[in-house]
Amino acid sequence: MAKIPSLDKFHRFYLLTWLLVALHVSTFTSASQYASPGTAAWTLATTATYSAFYLLPALLLGYAARALLGRFAPRRDVLLAALLIGLTGLTHALLFADRMIHSMYGFHINGFVLDLVLTPGGIASLGASQSTQITAALIVAALLLMQAGAYYFTAVHENARRTVHETQSGKRWRWLILALVFATVGERVAFAYSAATNYQPILFASERYPFYLPLSMRKVAKALGIKEQPRGEGSIDLAQGSLNYPLAPLVIDRPARSPNIVWLVAESLRFDMLDAKIMPQTWQFSEQAMRLEKHYSGGNLTQMGVFSMFYGLYSTYWFPMLDNRRSPVLMDVMQQQDYQFGLYTSQRFTFPAFDKTVFAKMNPADLHERQGGADAWKRDVINIGEMLDFIDQRDTGRPFMTYMFFESTHANYDFPPESAIAKPYLEDLNYITADFKGQIGEIKNRYINAAHHVDSQIGRVIDHLREKKLLDNTIVIVLGDHGEEFMERGRWGHSAEFNRFQTSTPAVIYVPGQQPRVVTGITSHLDLPATLMPLLGVKNPASDYSLGKNLLDSDYHRDYAVAGDWNRVAYLGENFKIAFPVNTAGAVKSEATDGDDNPLQDHGDAKVAIRPVMVEMMKNLTRFTRRPT
């Protein structure tokens, strides 16, 4: 019976493969990564250590196969050789595929890509021609052949004095492993320091490595007295290729009279709260405005909901915008047109970090936050009072924009006694002792009462604008940041799923001069910038700065909306709702339902049905963050 290859030969094959993988991984890097000694050293250490990391599954499976085949398999030497060549060749093939995906779409293989390519016809839907597929097959075959050559090379150098050699080689492998550990620690510390000080050459270089795991130590660095370097305007480093937002310089023909904007957002306010009984004043106002009856937030949590309505982008863009302290172009245009701002929240602007994203360029004196102390409903009342004072005390020769974030409708749903229209309600919502299944009706009644209170405050604003005769030149927007579920699909709250209860919000948009109308089809938070920018004189197509559409266009139509959280983006259509992971954490949880949020038995059929949309969504994920190669 053929003998199993020695452990020394096994290790030498993997050592040679590691060098080949490192050479392959080096093609992911750019010349700029070697421009300075520090960045070059980090690049070499990362290339070496991550090459070992990419090869680790093949190594562990190889060890397991060697142990199993060495006991009972006939022709075990041939079987092991084929398996080792196949496993290591697969590593190369995946790296090659990742490099192609990254060059085309700007991101590495992730759960979204896997969902797409594993769907029947998915690879073809990426637009690869037959010649492209043949070329790719030939390259993969060449990579396998290269690994076969590596295996043959180690075979012909098998040392006859195996026992002595294996003892000596074991020491060498230990030194190699120790060197890799030191290199790993070094690159980890270097990246953490770069993250703390905003050293962009290493931060940008890290994005070239598939599955790179960032390490942040900002708090530790601050404690050690390490100061973050200041960021430039918008922190867009074009030399490094950071954000590409907007895609083209804005062309603006400022209107003779810029419209005022009043933007009202309620925490967790879901679509069915816009009702003549629950929110009578907002409902009445919606009869004079544009009411969107199937409107979706861009997320199922506050960060993504508010972010999407100001930027008109998928939730994944939160991270580069935050890292770059990049405000939305919508806010930039208003500043350029000398708007005066009164921005109010009954929570904080610092968490979520809207002071570093949506309102990044605002004068801190214009940011008014009121958290803690008084009950949420009282804070809302006080903030609206201050907002109305701002409107009255403004410079009437300049346009104004004012924003309010209501907290009353956030759990535990706060309201004054006179707003209690839904009874019985749970007097004390104690998260620990509450029986959510048994008491969900009473808990929801608290929520309805809180929504009724928020409506009274929205009514104060509308009445004031009407009294001051400002509605003829003031755009009024009323939205929820996201929805709230009350066990309709088995959960309470939000941020867990992408069903309509957690993602759909009321939407009322009043634009002076526009006829009142009701839109019954799908609309999205992403459409807000595309609707407002033309009213500010922006001539660019919406696609230059957002992924939304102009709600005022006569041919407006959406086949689907997109919502997201930290780890997933979701397609929300008439017939299907499907969540796709965009990182490793997102792959843990998959969700696919029909249009009524009922679980689907066969996810595959649904993904086949929306395959072209999946390709479109994948391109949009990096439309504004593509980096030059």
C-alpha cells in the first residue's frame, strides 16, 4: 500500500503554497502602499499574515485528511495529493474571484455576492460574456496546475532521512509560526494606531485585503494621550480615492426665493399611526399635501432611518460618511444658500453620531438637544416651543431650515394623560417583568397614545406656520425614522427584521404650489434628497448624489425599496422581501418573506425572480465609494 507523505513534505508543500498565496495577495496592493517605510512594512506584514489566514482552512482540512487517509484509504498518497492540490487551488481560485469582484464593484466577496452567484443564473446575470467565463475557467485551471507543480516539487525533494529531518523541521516550523505571530501583532497594533490617529494610508490599504478585521483602540489611545489628526474638508482624500460623493460637481441655479424647510421626524412612528383618529391633525394636513401610503424607511433602526432620508443612500454608506465626517450634499446646498438653522432633538445628536454625519458641518450653536431629566413627552413640548421661537425670531430676509426629532414614541412610549385615547394601556412598561405576549395590546395602546401626543405637537407647528402665513413658501416633511412591531410577526420593537411593521413609516410632504395627492405605490426615504434638491435649484440628475427618485416627477414609480441595518441590506418589493448580508455578521441571519411578510418556503425561487435587481443593488453598494485601482 502506498505510504502517506511525510509530515515534513506536507509542511514544505504548505510553506511553498503560502509563498505563492502571498505573491497572489500582493497583487491586491497598490504602489502607494510602498511609498513610505512604515506603510510598506505594514503591507508586507499584512500580506504575509493574511496569506496564512486565507490558507488556514486548507491547512486544517489537509491535516484532517492526512490523519484519516493514513489509516484506511487505498491509494491514499494519490487521494491526499489530489485533495491537497484541490484545497490549495481553491484558495487561489477564491482569491482570484475576489480580486475580480473587487475590481468591478469595489468590495470583496461577501454574503450578498454569495447569495447572487449561488442563485441559478446568478453568475451570468453579472454580465460576464462566454469568453470571460472561459478565460476565468482557464485561469482557475492554471492555478490548480500551479499547485500540482508545487506538490510535485516537494515530492521530488522528499528526504530519505525522514525521522531526523522531521525533528529538525519541527523546530523550523515553530520559529516560522512565532514570526507570523509577531507580524500579526505588529500589523494589528499599527492598524489600531492608524485608526486612532486617522492615518489614512494604512486605513485605505487595509480595505484591499479580503476579510480584513479592523481593530480600533480610540478610547485607549485617548487615555494614552494619542491625538487624532485633523480631517480635511469632508475628509475626502482624492489622492487615495476615498469617497466619490457626489459623482459630479453640483450645478445650481438658485431660486429667486429659496423655500423654507420644516422637517419633523418621530422615533419609531410606523405607517398605520397616520390615521384620522390617532393623528387627526397630521391626517388633516396630509389631505392638503402629498401622502405616501406605502412608504419605507432606509433602515429598521434610527441611524439608518435618519441617515437615508438626508443622504438618499443605502445604510452601508453610514460607515464611510461617518469616517470622513461627510455631511449630505442636501445640507451643503442649504448652507451655501445662507439658510439659518434650528435643529432640535429630544435625544442626542452624538448618539447616533448625527453630529458627525447628517449635521457634521453645522454650527454647534444651531444644535439643540434635550435628553434626560423631564419625561420624553415634556421634552418634545419644550423643543417644539423653542422651534416656534426660532421661526419667530429668525432673520426674515433669509430662508430657514428647522428639524425636530420626537422621542415620545420611543419605548416605553410616553404621553400626558390628555393624550390617552387608547385604553386600557399598561401603566408601567417594565422591560424585565412585562409579559410581552400577554400584554402586547396594552403596550401598543401606550404607543398609540404617544403617537397621538406627537400629533398634537406636529399640529402646533402646522398651525403656527399657517398663522404666520409661511406655508406659501415652506416645505413641510413629516416622517418616522423607522417602524415598530407589536408581535404582528412574532417580535416587539424594531431593528430585528425588515417586515413592513418595522420599516414602513408615515410620510407627508407638503410642497407649496403642488396639488394634494395620495401615492399608493412603494416610496422610500431615499427619495427625499432627490425630491428636495431640484427645489433648491440643483440641476444635476439625482443619480449624481443619491439612489433615490424625485417624488414630484410625473412618471415617478418604484418597483422596490431598500432598507438596511449594520450588517444587511433588504429588498422590499410587492411580492418579496429578502435580506442579504453585506458582511460576516450579516450572514448569521437570513430573511425572506412574501409581500405580506409571511416566511417563504423556497428562498431560491424568490432570488431568481429578483436577480436583475440583486445585480443593481450590488452595484449601488459602492456607487459612491469606488476607489481607483
